[in-house]
Amino acid sequence: MTNPEKTREELKAAAFELGRMLAQVGDFYDVAEELAKGYADDRMQEGPSDERRVQLQIGALNELQSVSNEIISWRVDDGRKLFMSWTQIGDALDTSRQAAQQRFGASTS
């Protein structure tokens, strides 16, 4: 029987290494697409159905987006605690200072 905590730690370690590799290549599109495909293929319980596969991929990418948005909020909070300016945060998000502040200003402490 698989230890879920060990598996989770292994996945986190693999994800960290993937992040290091992505820093060299810089292509998140292919990684996100393959992640969704792998998730969908593993979740397929009935016979191959293109509609079901795409539905699962959409769900996986939506979950990835939700998680990413939450983690971005945490990191923005961390940045503000380190006295990063809204301009610096906006630059990191590839948006304006004003857009970053409007999106995250209310959630920072």
C-alpha cells in the first residue's frame, strides 16, 4: 500500500525540480497542457472518450488556475511584508502597479 504522505513529498520534490528546469526553458504552456493530459488519462474510468478526456483536462486546468491564484496571493502578501512596491509586484505579474494593487491590495496585511 502506498503511503500518501510519502507520495505527496515525492511529488513536491519532483515539482520543485520541474520548477528549476522550467527556469531554464521558460515554457509553462507545454507543462500545464501535459499535466492536464496526464491527470485526465489517469482519471479515465470508462473507455476512451474524447469528450470526457477534454472535460477532465478542463477541470484539471481550472483547479491549477485556482491553486495558482491562491499561491500568488500568498506570495504577494510575502512581498508586501518585505516592503516590495506595487510597481515591483506589477512587474512580476506583467501588469501595471495599479492593476496589481487593485487585485491584491485588499488582501494584504
